[in-house]
Amino acid sequence: LGLCNDSAKWSSVLRRRTTEPAMIRQYAFTTVKPGGYPVTRDWQRPPHIHFKVIAPSLPPLITQLYFEEEQELNQSDHILQRIPIEQRSLVTTTLKTDPKDSKRVGQFDIILGQSDVKKVTPHLDSHQA
């Protein structure tokens, strides 16, 4: 997982845990919330995090995680708007404050290897709407 903050500084912090026998793998990472950035004069990307997940015997999954609180930028994002409205919650997280340490936390479930799950992230070969 690679993350770029507003200062264009890259960081990578990822922890993974495997739980047997169900083979449920959990991950967690700590980061700063990324900022948005301009693509063109008329298009500003909302803050988001890119994920590329690689698992043996499965095709790579490439997706993005958006933040629910960025309503204005999310509504005008050319890529997010390609996802049917009823599926956008699958790639959006709501940040909540953890009462133990006042850090903001979000959850993003990634499910691999289920052929009955409809592909949510649109093909991203161009940034055109």
C-alpha cells in the first residue's frame, strides 16, 4: 500500500493478520488522510487511497477508497461517478473518532475470489468522463 500525502511524500505502513481456519486476512494501516488534487482546470480529484491487492491464483484487484465526508468533490469526480450509485458505498468509508485515542478510523472491506460479486471499480485506462 503506497500513500502520498499533501506534501507529495510517500509512506507505506501495512500490517496483516491471518486467522485460521477460515483464512480471513485482516489489514490495518496508519496514515494521514490524503488531499485532493487537480487533474484539469475543471476537475479536482477528491481525497482517496489506491489499493492494489495481489493474491495467489487470483487476478490482481485495483480499486480506490473514497471518504464519505468529501461530498462535493465526490459528486464531481469523473471516476467515482462511473460506479452505479447503489454500489458507491462499497468504495466509500465514513471516518469515525475512536474514543480511546481520538484518532479517526475507517473501515474498507476487500473481498477476493468471489465470482458472484459484481465488479465495482470502473476500468481506469483514462481519466476521461
